[in-house]
Amino acid sequence: EQMDRLEKVGFSWAVKGAVEQEDTKFNADWECEACDVIWNIRYGELCEFQDFHGHLDVPSDNRILFQWISEQRFEYCKKELGEYSTMTEEKEKQL
């Protein structure tokens, strides 16, 4: 009877923390997938750059690709130093 009265006034039985935790996991999974998509796009751009120019020395006026390849070099160095890095074995092999 008390539960019915609470539900009639809009009481929610969902546990807020549990919902937020599920949402956070969903968002983290989605962000990881989005990062992988962006990484693959930039990698494709880098391959096109190399095919066209014959080297991987991306000039700074190509801002997006220059920044991306700089980040990859930085992540590789962190990995070599044993620090946390987003550089995976798969990415390293591709590069």
C-alpha cells in the first residue's frame, strides 16, 4: 500500500548511482570507438601523405596531421619509457 502511494506521486525506484555507472560505461565505450575511428582516419591520411610526398615528415602547416603524428611519436616515447600510453602494439605495427 505504501509503495502504491509513492508510485502515484512519481517516486522512482531506480538507483541513481547504478544508472550513472551504466551510462558512464556506455560513454567510455563509445568514446573509445570514436577515438579508434579518428585514429584510423588520421592513419589513412598519413598513408596518403607518404604516397604523395614519399616521406613522413609532415610540415606544421598541415596542422591536423602534424599534430596527430606528433601525438603518436609522444605516445610511442611514453610507451618505451614504461609509462601509460595509448600506443598499442597494433598501432605501433601499423606505423
